[in-house]
Amino acid sequence: MVRRLAREEGFDAVGIARPEAARPAGEKLRAWVADGAYGDMGWMAETLDRRADPLTLWPDMRSVILLGLNYGPSEDPREVLAQKSAGAISVYARAEDYHDIIKPKLKRVARALLAEAGRRGVPADVKVFVDTAPLMEKPLAAAAGLGWQGRHTNLVSREFGSWLFLGAIATTLELQPDAPEKDHCGSCRACLDACPTAAFPAPYVIDARRCISYLTIEHKGPIPAELRPLMGNRIYGCDDCLAACPWNKFAQMGQEAKLAARAENDAPPLAELVALDDDAFRARFPKSPIKRVGRDRFVRNVLIAIGNSGDADLLPQVEARLADESALVRGAAVWALGRLSDAAAVTRQATRRVPVETDPAVLAEWRAAASAD
């Protein structure tokens, strides 16, 4: 019955796990937090006990229903990285906020489950989760047979590759658990080697402080200077490790219309995005997960992408941000200005030709002008 209800709501994958199945991953999480690899995400430490053991979160929980919704892209999301004057937005953020799409579906499945239990005279309760509560969905999804946690720490499905949104319904009902999925990564390193910032110190371990998704979304302050050149034009999230997975050859394009990428979020021009004030930012991303980072952090990301673009035509837009009200934005603008000024000087020298005159005075004048650049 659970599977039928899930399919009726458009979910592509469904499985059941016991809450205790997350405990081994919880111990690894404790070690990860102890190492400080969570960066600015203080909530990881604050909710550690509840996150490490679902029964601490809700002692009456007996089963967890894991549901997956495919959001597979129509093309390789890394193609936009070649468009240096455009922004690269993670696939999941190019459409409407997935929380707003998945949660109503989960609630409808949960209500139907309760109604069925009521008809059988079985007392039951449920709670639904979509990535916002301290519940370890990925380890539970692996235990429920939806996939396995790959070397990049994300869930991998043999049917859908790396492109599954996860939701969970915790219940007091005793449901038959599914068999867990085995790890099929083998010795493959594609995801690890694809990371631009070397955020994986070891397979199955991520250092959030070096992850571009973390840096562009969760990190609130200036991005470390040594990592900025490695970010390229990624302005919100990063799909490199996901897209590199060989299991994506079996992936399918997502069918949920509300998860289809919006045209305006497919390689948007950096020149337009850097000019957004707070009102324009809110109007530009009304139903997008991007809105949660706020205008200042987003424009910070855009300025770093501009600094990496080598496009000197963007200098006026950068200069306009030097007087921005946000210190975070001003700091990023100073960095971008320095990068573009250096690029402009190199371009001028590369396009300038040594004068054909052999007069030493003419040649000395040319060399002086070139070194002044």
C-alpha cells in the first residue's frame, strides 16, 4: 500500500527502514563534527545527538518510509562552466524550491497511511521530513534500498544516478523494512577527482569548508582567498561530483514539471546578477531556494565568478559594487577588481605589437608603456 500511495504522488523510489539503521552513520557523524569539518553550520553540532540517532529525535518512531523524487537534468550541468561570463547554478536550484514541492506530497501520503491504519483499527502517528529536520535521510535511504552513499557522500541510485531528492515519513507503525542497497562504487574515483577544490580528504569523507556548495550557500563571511580562483563561475552550489558519477549513464530526466529548470536560471549573465539590489533579488528568485542565502551572499558569489571570468568588460559593474552598503559585497568587489585589472593588463600587452622601428628611443618608449600596464 505504501508503494502505491507513493507512486500516485509521483515519487520515483520508495523504501522502508528501521530508525536504528542510521546509528552507524551517526557515529561517523560524531567524528566528523569533532574534526570541525562542518564549518559555519553550527546547527550540525547543536543537533548532533538527535541527528545521530533518530530515536532521540522521536522515541516512538518504529519505521521510516524513504521516498525519492527524480530531478535528473536534460544535459550535463557542467557545460555551463565554459561560459565564463555566465553563472553556473546547481541543477536543484534552477527550478522551484523542492521543499515546497515534496512536502505536500509527503503529507498526502502520510494522511492516506493514517486513514488506512484507522480503517484497520491500528493506532498510528506520523511526522514528515524534507531536509530541514535533524534526520539522516541519506543513510536511511541506503538502508531502505533506494541506493547507497557514494564516495562523494551523496546517495547514488542504480536507476537514477545522483539525481534523487529525498523525503521521509517517520511513523509509529511497524512496517516491514526493505533490504539495504550494496555499495557499487568499487575503486572508482571519478567524483573525488572531479572536485575543483579537493574537498574530499578521503573517500566517503567531505570537508565542508572546501566544498563549493557550502561556500556559496552556507558560508556567511568572505570566502577564503585561496579557494576563490577554484570556484570558476559557480554562483550557487556545485554539481561536479554528482555529474561525474558513471552511474548517471542510467539516469533519466525528471518528470515533475515544477522541478524543470527555468530558462532564466540556465547560464544567467553575470552582468545582470551583480546589479541586483535586495528588492530585485527577491523579485528575481521568488520561489527559488536561492532566496534563502540573501542578496549579499549571492552577489558576493557573483563577484567572485566575475573575478574568475577574465572579462574586462565587466569592470564597470564591479566598480559600481565598491560603494555597496554590504561590507561582504564590497570586499568581493575589491578582489574581483584586482583580478580583472590584472587580466586587462595582460590582454593589452598580448595584443600590443613590438614597433617595427629600430630607433632605440621608440623602442624604449614602447617598453616603458608596456611595463606601466
